[in-house]
Amino acid sequence: MDVIAEKVAAAKLWLISQPPSSMPRPDSPRALAYLATAVYALRTVPSSDIATIRADQYWRLYVNPLWVGAISVPELGRELAHIVWHLLMDHAGRAAAMGVDAATSEQWHQACDLTVSETLVGEEASPVSVEDRSRQVRTDNPSLGRGRSAEDYFAILSRLPAWGGQQATGPLANNKDCGSACDGMPRASDLPPDSEVGRLDRIQAEQVREQVAIDYREAAKSRGDSPGEAQRWAKHITEPTIRWEPLLARAVRRGVAWASGRVERTWSRPSRRQSVQPEVLHPGWRRPLPGIAMVVDTSVSIDDELLGKAMGEVEGALRGLGVADPQVTVLACDASVGAVTAVRKATDATLVGGGGTDMRVGIAAASTLRPRPDLIVVLTDGYTPWPELPPPGSAVIAAILGRPGATLPETPPWVARVECVLR
Ligand SMILES: [Zn+2]
């Protein structure tokens, strides 16, 4: 075995045989033994093109031979623990879903490092450099909180105006770069994606994640962990998710029922025309069908397939109510309403967009439609500001489209919320 392989092997062994740091009992499992399947799935590729250590999204671990030679075994072990959590949590896939690019990769990396750091800090298995940086990020952004998902941290970090300009740091200039394992953007030093050398394919990676999730939950039982990203991750992988489709359909049916009831009640109220001619009695206007508006978030972070499914589900629910010919207005919305399209079938709507997200604009546009829609269904990733108050006269359903394992953003109390997660 060459020197590098030997050192990496020693670091893996050190990592998985770490004694538990808090309240050790003779029968306590080794603190990070749950990472065994994951760290042994990593394939080492010596590379002088990088300064320290990095991984790509195919579980290939690139290490600089000189750096490895100089670092201690425990330090290398902590680096492995950090990097392997990026891979377990599929930060590369989630970066793509969030539309992370060169301009925002630094904030994404900080966000992911915060979650990994929270996962490892109790075991004193986080690299010192990562801890220092994460502490700095927290000091600079006191509103970050704890226990959030990478997506949540990213949303907060990337919206802060301070990141707009003045800080003259290049991408990842002051940060350790954990590689495409974190952001999915291939580096020049990576082996080509189709190179079979040490590559884990998607199915193999899923198998590793599944085994580690089982081991993690087992280990967490005896530790009494506080909830956090790693626990949500393990729960998501080991427990089948509740199907969201029936929940969305039910919300639509309820919304329509509410709207129908409300429309009928207008018989007992003076209509607008009546107030102009008080001596003439006009019945309140009663619509045969409830008006529906769909406000569709077209920002890049929305998965097309998931969006299609969610829209299809809303349509199906309307058809199921015996609404033979639903007049659904679909509004495509990113930072501004890109297109307002009235279509017979929701899935026929042309969606344009791809920028930031502000669903307030879409909801406002929907509520100015005439006749005013009784029900507004908002399909969004949830990373958007919401109006403070509900639009008058319309019930609002928010279908929050998310990635597995992520905590989805909060919604105001006046919306009926349904979490729709891609499986
Ligand atoms: Zn990292």
C-alpha cells in the first residue's frame, strides 16, 4: 500500500472508532461508526491539481499527496467526515434544484457547511477550519438560527444585501472548496463524469445512503440527539413519505366547497348594483362554477416534473368535482408576472420565467382578475415573500414543491399548505 492510501485508510479507521464524546458508557456505540459504509465507499484519487482535499459528486476523493503527508491522521479523519456528509446529503443534487451557480456557490457552500458542522460538532469531528468559517458566517449573519436545512440557510445568506457587491471575494476565495460533491459544478481537476475510475453510480450511492441512514438512526437512539438536518435526512431515507397527491386534491376540494358556500351566501347581501339603485332588488350574483387561478412559480429551482404532477393533481381534483369545463387562469410568475394565460387545461399554459421569486406579484395579479377567482392555488418552492394579508374574497392554497429531506419554508397562517415532495 502506498503512503497516501495508508494514511487515508488510517484516517477512516480513526473516524469510525472515535469514542463517543458525551456521557460515554461502556456499551455506547462508537460515535461515528455509522459513517463506516460511507467512508469506505470513497475512492481516493491522488491529485496535485488541488491544494488539499476535495470530492466530486461520484464519491471520488481527490487528495493532494503533499498535503496528506503533512496532516495528522485525526485531522484527515475530520476532513473525511465533513466531505462524506456533503455526499450523503446529496448537496450536489440539491444545489442543482436550488439553481446554484458560480455567483451563488459561495453562499451555498456556507449553507451546506453549517448543516454538516451542526451534525458533526458534538463528536468533535468537524475540521477546525470549517468550524472557524462557520462561526464567522454566524457572527456576520446573526439571524441564521440553528437546525435549518441547507436550502433555508442558503435562502437567508443569498438574500442578504451584503453579498451583493462590496465584499470583494472571488468565488470560494476565502473558503475551503469541498468540490462538486457540494455544489455539483465540475472542477477542472475532476475526472470526467463518464470515467469509470472509482465512480459510484446513482444506485450505489443510494444504497450507501440507505445503510448510513439506518446506522445513523440506530446510533442516534442511544445518544438522544436534538432534531436537525442529519436527523431529518435519516428519517426521510428510512421512512416512506406520505403521498402528497391526495392531500393536495383534498385541499382543492375544500377550497372549492368553501367558495361555493361563499358564493351562495351573497344572495343575502346587497349586490354592488343594488347599492347604486337601493329601491331595486337584485339578487346577489351567483356563478355556476367557481373561478380558479393558479399562480405558478417559474423560478429555476422548481422541478418541472414535480410541477407538472402538482398541476395535474389540481386539475384532476377539479374534474373529480364534476366541474366539467373548468375555467382556470394560469399565471406564470417569477420576480414579476411573466405571462398571464387563460387556458382550458392548466398543463397547456406556457410557462416563462427563471428569475428570482416573488409570489406576492402573482397573487396580486390573480386577485385583480374579473371575475375574481374564488380559489387561488399557488405552486411554488416557497422561497418567496408572501402578502401580509390574504387577498380579499379568495381562498389560497400553497402547494410547496420541495426536495426530499429538506425542511420546506414557512407559509403565512392564512394559506392552506400542502407539501409536495419529489420522490
Ligand atoms: Zn464543505
